Amino acid sequence: MAQRFENKVVIVTGGTSGIGLATAKAFAGEGASVFITGRRQDALDAAVKTIGGRVTGVQGDMGKLADIDRLYDAVQQKHSHIDVVFANAGGGGFAALGSITEEHYQSTFDSNVKGVLFTVQKALPLMRDGGSIVLTSSTTSISGTPAFSVYSATKAAIRSFARNWILDLKDRHIRVNAVSPGVTDTAGLNELFGGGAQAEGTKDYLASLIPAGRVGQPEEIAKAVLFLASDDASFVNGVELFVDGGQVQI
């Protein structure tokens, strides 16, 4: 197996399930020292065991600056630098216009926008020049979804971060790209869709709208993230890479 990340230090926020877990496992499998975050200690411990290799779990909510500081304090106890940041932590729920509460707005933006901003900004003193930052956006950044406007707005903000930060970081040759998954088969998506038969029915319906004829798997998103983070993508900068089976390309 290729070892593109041998001796590299990689941060994966939201690394306890779904896309984050699959990506952390892929980085570790290619030789990286990986730091993952998660809000729940039990899920974090289980993820560390699943990932294997050189992985460290740091409990924290990336919407809270003190928890981000604790993450980078943990990194500095073992390493002097960071090579890759995958700012992936986030989430959201449905709320139609007319029923959006301040709490819904605040929690979604804190998790998906504030958390990403300060995860990246606070990493910069440790980032190696020539390093790579990958942000998790979503197909919702360009495609409307009923009752999902707040979440979609946060993901449009993430796409804008990538475009602007490549200019702020150009003198350090740090690349910033966004990966935008389509419908991906994760526990979080099942919960969002109501679980059980309801979730399966919704995924089946959405799969019928995707040219690839199916929903994505977390491991497929992980492969795209590793590409963007690697030297294979050395001239790829500021893009939004859709990994969606063609969903928003038609």
C-alpha cells in the first residue's frame, strides 16, 4: 500500500464516525500520526480502537475555542508541527423557514462555521509551509433542499473560506480545498432521516436521483480527502471537489 503520509501529522476533527472515521483510518493506514476529535469520550475511545496505528483521541467540541486549544496542546505534547488539517466536524438538522429558532441557527453556525474557522486559524502556528487544509462542505452548498437552509448556508460559507484562505496563505504555499459529499451512508444521515425503515426509504429515493444509482460510502469520500491532502494534488488549490455520484452535476 502507498504510504503517502508516512511521518506526517494529520488532524481530523469529527473523527469518531462516518466520513471522519473513515478518513482518519485511511490516513493512519498510509502511515500518518493522526489526531481525532469527538464530543463523546466513549465514541472517541471506540474510534481510536477501530482506527489503529498511531492515533490519538482528544475529546472536545470544535465549536468551543477552549476545546480547540486543548486539541493543539495535545498535538504539541508529541509533535512540533502539523502537515494536514481535515476540518470535518459539524452537523445540522431540518428547520423550515418560519420555524427556525435562534438556538438552531446558533448551534449550526457554531459547529459548522465558527468551529472550522478557528480549527484552521489556531492550527496555523503549527502548520508546516506547504501543508494542506481540507474542509468538509456539501452538495447543499449549491443545491437547494427544503427545510435545510441554515445548514446549507454554513456549507456555502465553507466553500467561500477555501477561496479566500488560499490568498491569505499563498506566501506559505499552504493549499486549501473543500470536499463536498453527496448523500453518504452514515449513522448521522440515518439519524437525520429518522432512522430505520424511514431512513432506508429516503436513501432509496435519493439514490434513484443520483446518476451513479446509489448513495456514497464514507470510504469513497475518504479517498477524495486523501487525494486533496496529498502531493498528488500539489497543483489543486481552492477547489470544491464534489463526491456525489453526479448528483449536482445534472
